[in-house]
Amino acid sequence: MAIVYYPSNASVYTRQVAGGLTEQTIGLTPNTIFVFSTSSMAFTSSYAAGGRSMVLCAAYTPLVTGPDVAEVYVPYSLVDGSSSLSWSIKRLAWRVQVSESVSSSIYIERSTTTGSFSASYVGSLTLNSNSYEAYNTTGSFQYVNSGDKLRFNVIQIGTSTNWTIITEISSVT
């Protein structure tokens, strides 16, 4: 038997799992989750930090320069799906299935408005000629918040095809 103490304002979800085990998922803050599994012989716990990968483009080949029409929402809390969080951008990544003979470049942009997209610069990526991948982890990236929208904007277009663009974020609050 295990005794687990947690704040009275924590969200607790309990379910039965294989072998007579009980698993409790406890959300202590909007961006942390603890999972406890108990039985008569064992007690284990794990911690899941609030990190996400946001796919802005998947197997798509832009034909012209300019902003993409798709806008991806920055996610809310893993615990309840509605608590707003601040997120730190950790990595911008770009992969293509067919490389090109000239360079391409993109900006990642965000909008904080509820109306039409009002672009502000987040970071950039350049895919060099004859390259399949580009990434940026060294930028002094802005923080983004739940509900902000992200998109990519093609600045210079080459001949590569089937693009995948990912923004990796980690929760701050």
C-alpha cells in the first residue's frame, strides 16, 4: 500500500490497469503530470514534462513564396486542456524528401490576435542546396502562449519537395 499526498486543488484521475493495478494520474500544475501505479508489491511513479512538437507542414510542397494559409494553435495544458501556458521554443526543424540545387528559406511567424493573422517574427530556417534537413536551436526565440497561432512563411523557394516543418516547444509556466 502506498500513501500519496497531493494538494487539494490537484486533478486526480484513477483507472484500473492489468494485473489488479490501480493507476492515478495527478495534475499538480497546468504543465506537470505525475502518474502513480500501485499494487500490493510495487509503487512506481513517473513525471511527464510539458513538451510538444507542432507540425506546421507535412509532406507539402509550396509552389510560391509567401505565408502558408494554415495556422496552428499553440496548445493549452495537458492536464485540463484549457489552462493557458507560456511555452519556450526550443527547436525549429525542416526536412524535405527530395533535395534541391538552390537554397530555400522560411520564417516561422506567430499571431496573438483573435482576428486576421497579424505576423510577428519567431525564427528562420535556411535549407542549403543539396541538403535534406535544416534546424535552428540557437535562436533567441520569443515565448509563445496558449492560443497563439503559428505558421510558416516562404521567403525564398527552391525546387525541393515534400516539406515537413516542426516547431518544438517546452512549457515554462
